[in-house]
Amino acid sequence: MPTLGTDKLSVQLYTVREALTEDVDGTLARIAEIGYKLVEPFGFQKFFDGLSAGLSTYGLSAPTTHSSLVDADVDDVLAAAKELGISTVIDPHTDPARWQSADDIVAIAKSLNAAAEKAAALGLTVGYHNHAFELESVIDGKHGLEILADNLAPEVILEVDTYWAAGGGADVPALLGKLGDRVQALHIKDGDGSKDVKKQVAVGDGSLPVWDFINAAPNMKYGVVELDDSAGDRFVAVADSFGYLTGKAA
């Protein structure tokens, strides 16, 4: 069984958003106790003080984060990311209606490229994270996400959500091969592949060929465990995912 090292394995804190909202410190303690060394915050400015204290307390780091960049005032976001030690800021979502024409997709790319210029001045990188609709959109034989990639500046990275890419109809290993080195991170999820997020489960407990996806992105820096939701306890799923991916009991 292949494994991922803890230097590459992160967890998207949106998975445990209720606990994080109630108690940032306690949530980070639980994540660290499982064995994770990396986390990926969302809305990190809202949790800034708790993250700033808790990350160092529990030996965690946050190399990536989710925060809106497209058509946004990014200066404060980038400055806060720099202060927190985050190196890559990833836009997690855009309006699905903007993925129906190539021109609209190019406009998204231009906005990300502009954010990348500002980020570079601070020594930071920006990226984009997909859902299903960027793959469901097919224009002239190309997935919308491919059109985006074709128009991004070289320094803009992609964090491919493998679950939603599959759910959007993509051949995920083939897609990752086309996107190449631009894919610096993956969201690793499992379940039945449907849009019913309550059916998402711990990595290794579902039907998705997660190792095929991981192996198709050999230059991946970070594999990020996430559950959008689940019928079960998401902390348990986070722990079980850690054990499955690292080969270590959580």
C-alpha cells in the first residue's frame, strides 16, 4: 500500500468548521493529536488570532489557505497570509455562471494573474481550487478548468479537488496529466462520487480510486483531506483518513 508522508498531508479546516468556530485552540489541538502537521484554513482572517497562537503551540503550519481572490481587493488578504506564514492563497470558489463561455473563463484567469503579481511582491503564490462545475463546462472539447489553466500566468498554481473533478465528469488522472506541474495540491476526498455531500466518508472508505489520482500528480506538494459534510463524525473521518493515507494508526 502506498503512503503519503506527514510533510505532504494537510487537512482543510472547513471539514471541522463547527468546532473551529467554537474553539480554534481546541480544534487545532485535536488535529495535531491525530498526527497532522499541516492544515489548510478557510476564512483565515476571521480566525487569525487563534490560528496565530495555535499553529505554533501545536507544531502545525499552514502552507496553503482558501480565500477569495477573483475580482477581490486582495491586498489585506495577502498581507495577513504573509503574517501568518502562509505561502499560497487559493481562491476556493467562483460563480458557476462564469464558466459557460471561454471569454468569462479568461476574465477569471486575468483576475488571478493580477493577484499573482501582487502576491509575488510579498513572496507569495496564488492558486485556484475547483468544484464540479468547472469540469461540467466543456467548450470546444476542453473542460473549463483546462481553459483556465491555458490562460493563467505560469506562477499561478492549481489545487485540484479530485472528488469534484470526478463528479464533474472528468477522467481525473488524464486531467491531472494535462494540467501537469501546475497542480501543486490536491483535495483528497472519498465517498460515492455523488453531489450528496452527506455521503462523503473517510479516505479509503469510499469508492473513489484515490491512489490513482494521487499518483497522477507526482509533483504534488500537498494532499489535503477534506469532507464537505458526512453522515458520520467528521473528526473520526479526518483521523481515519490520516491512518489510511500515511499507513499509521491515528
